[in-house]
Amino acid sequence: MPGSETVKRTTLRSQIAEALRDEVIAGRLPAGRQFTVKEIAEQYGVSATPVREALLDLCSQGLLDVELHRGYRVREFSYADFRDMIEARTLIVEGMFRRSAERALQAATPQALASVRRRAEEAGRAALAGDLDILIGYDLRFWREMAGLVGNPYISDFLDRVRVQSWIFTVPLLRGLGDLRGRLWHGHADLVEAVACQDVVRAQRIVVAYNHHSLALIDGLAPRPDRNPTA
């Protein structure tokens, strides 16, 4: 079939990119880790071309850096980067609610809202149980679907990108805490109900509280240049 090889390669490229992204988010490919196209191609048992394309996709998402003559390196984010991520995702969500949420939510189908509620419940249960690996998957799906209600794919893509980056920074720090039960934000369901009721003010308050929670949780864990390690 004409073009079938191109389609197959594109699908493989997407699968490899998604698998590697999950490895980076989970910390199994830790920040600073170096690798080559050949190494990844051998790991997945595929040719170099879809791997190279997948790695370039992850570079464009800000997850990897290209190192001349040395391959690729998982990007290392700092505490300052994390604060900027919090600000960025706050502006995206506030803009989402302020600009077009009311109109979009009025047009949202019951099925779409029901799906977001399910994601919220699953993410909330995982957060309360302290199950970080399960939470990450449901949390990312929750925010993708939440942004999807607004009907602007650019907003959804921007928000997903910054949320992935913030998870990459926080996951290694959170794993160091040990038992995470009751320590992770679990207000997904409250946010869905505020959005479903078109209560933009309440939704914004929940998002602000969520961001404060994120910063407070990470503040004492992340290495910072203004913190004296011998103090």
C-alpha cells in the first residue's frame, strides 16, 4: 500500500517518544543521563531512524538536550525552573478560565464531563494513597481532558508540556520522602465540580491553593543556590 512504510515509521516514532517520555517522567531515565540513538535503538529492537525522530520530538518538548558528538542528555531542571513552571501553568489555567471557559463549558457534552470526573476520582485516589506512579498518569490525563473542555488544542498542548516538565523535576524529590500518603494534592474532583458549575472564581481559588501546595511541598527538598548546605 503506498505510504504504508511512512505511516508505520511515524507510528513507531510516536510509540518510542511516548515510552521514553514515560521513562523520563518516572525517573528511570534520570536528569543528566546521557545516551545515544544506537543505545535506544538496540534497547527497543528498532532501526535508528524512528528513534532519532522520537528523540528530536522530545528535544522540541524541552525534555532532552542534544550534545554534539555525544548523543542526548535528559534535561536537568532547577528549583528556579520549577517556580517558573508553576507561574507558567498558573497563567495558562487562569487564561483558560477567563477567556473562553464559560462558552466552552456550556457546549461540553455530558460524556466529556463524566470522563473528566473519572480522571479526577482516579487521580485523587492515587494521590491520597501516595501512589506516585499511578497518580502521574491519571493527573496528566486529567489536565489534558480539563484543558480539552475549552476546545483550544494549543492551550491543551502548552499546559501538558509544562506539567510534564514539572513532574520530571519533582518526581525524584518526592520519591525521597518515602511514604507520600496524604501529602500529595488531591483536589481534582473539587476543581471539576467548580468547573462544571461554571464557578470560575472558585476554580481559580482551587488552582491557586494547588500551586501553593506544590511550592510548599518542594521548597524544603530542592537544592537552591540561596540555601546554605551547612546551615
